[in-house]
Amino acid sequence: MTTATATPHWRQAVLTPTLLKQCWGFMIGSALFALGSAPGFGTWAGASASNVCYFVGAWFFTTAALIQLLRSGAATTKVDYGSGVMVRAEWLAAATQFVGTLLFNVSTTAALDAHSIPAEKHLVWSPDAGGSIAFLISGVFVIVAYTHTSRFWKPTDRDWWSAQINLIGCIAFGVSAVGAYITTAGVGVDATLANTGTFIGALCFLVASLIVLPSRNQTPA
């Protein structure tokens, strides 16, 4: 007679996707992006240090986004109209955000070793802009998903605040991508705009996750 082997507690604790892990992943990634774009940090520590912060932070973003995607549930749900099946906004928000983080992985990795203008445009800025667009789409879907279960205006709910602040962060990242566009002279359109957008966006993502971070006496969802 064969006895089923139970999954070790440590493995279950590590591999189970929870809101707590998701929040901490976004918070750490956001903190690193905020550090890399903080006023004066690049001048003091050098561009390479900022790029390393973005590179490591992007992987925390990707890990957190994957957890969010796994937690988002089924991609579709049955409805009483149209084809009878609808793609869920919550899943779309998580999926587009995950794609965005992968694009940021590409751009932040390339930034460590891109030394020519064409490389900076195609390997760094292009996926960075694509990631920002994906984040913006995701932020809109977050709002749509929230309004499916609650009112559009509900400032007494921390999930409402998290969704709004997240969207502001997505817009700030989009503004950052515009400022970071590489011209033929090999410089960004507006370095101050790029850094400020990244810094504000990162802080927004950090706060958006901190708001919904489960407390110690809560069971991680």
C-alpha cells in the first residue's frame, strides 16, 4: 500500500502565491526603481548604479506580477449575452501587467550593456515604452475590474485607493518613457522628465501595494 507524500511545509510556503508575497514583490521592486531615479542618485552613484537598481527591481516586479496573474483566477467567465463567454478584467489586468514587466526585464537588462544609439533605441527604449503602455492598459483594467464588484467612487475602500494610485503610477511611467526617448544625438528628450516620471510612478506602485498589504494578524490570501 502506497502512502501519498505530503508537500513539505517550507515548499508550500515558498511556492504558494499569496497577496503578501505579491505586495512585497511590488514594494521591493518599486523601492529599487525609486532609488535608481531619486533626485541626485545618478549623479552621486553613477548611471551604472541606477541601471543595476532598475535591473534588480524589474525582476521583483516580474515575480510579483506572476504571483498576481496566478492569483487572478480563470481567464474567462460565463455571461448571459453575446458569445456567452467574457474575458475577465481582473485576469486581463494581471496578464498585461505581467507582459509589461517582461518588457522592462528586456530594457533594464539591455541598459546594462547598450553603448550605441541604435541599441539604446531598439533594445532599451522600445521595450521600455512597450512596458509602460502595457502598464497603462493594465491600470485601466484594474479600474474596470474594481467597478465590476464595487462602485466607481468609493474612497472609503482601501482597494479603491490602491487602484487609483496604481493608475497614476502607470501614467507616470508612460510620461517617463516619453522623456527617455533617445534622439539621434544619443541623449534623452528630457532626462529630468524621465527620472521624475519613474520616481513618481515607483512611489505610486509602492504605496498602492502598501495599502493592501495584509497585516500580521491576517491570513495571507
